[in-house]
Amino acid sequence: MTAQAGKDMLLKIEGAPGVFTTVAGLRARTISLNAKTVDATDGDSAGRWRELLAGAGVKSAAVSGQGIFRDAASDALVREAFFDQAAKRWRLIVPDFGVLE
């Protein structure tokens, strides 16, 4: 994968159901993706081997970077989500990689 211009990486927030507003172009420093399993091992596990719960797990994504808000309206959406402690849907569009939502 070749280097990407930071302005090409877009951060979006869902303002209305199914409608995403571009918040900023982002120069990412770190993108971290995790898919953790659920350990269900207990004292009765056969041979005391580790047991994982089938079909269960936790997926997470964390992004750290710098950018500039696109406009006052997108800035207001982010502030509103933060101060209302609302769990909003976000999209990070990374060229030549895909979309993280």
C-alpha cells in the first residue's frame, strides 16, 4: 500500500439515520483494530485447558490523529454527541483500504 494524503482520509458522523456528514480530513497517527475472544475457562474445564466461547467476541477500533473541522455545522455535531454522551455511528474512509464504521 502506498502512502496516502491526509486530506483523503475522511472522518464522518451520522447526523440523521443513514445520513453521514463529513467532519474532517484526517492525518492519522494511529489506527488500531482489535478482535478479542471471550475466555470461558473455569475450574471444570477439561484438563484445565483454555476454553473460548464460540461465536462471541469483542471488536473495537481506535483512531488517533490530527485534522481540521470542515465547518461549524460538523463541529456542532461532534460537540453535541460528546456533551449528550450519545453513541453515534462514525465512518472513517481510508483510500485503498476501505471503510471502518
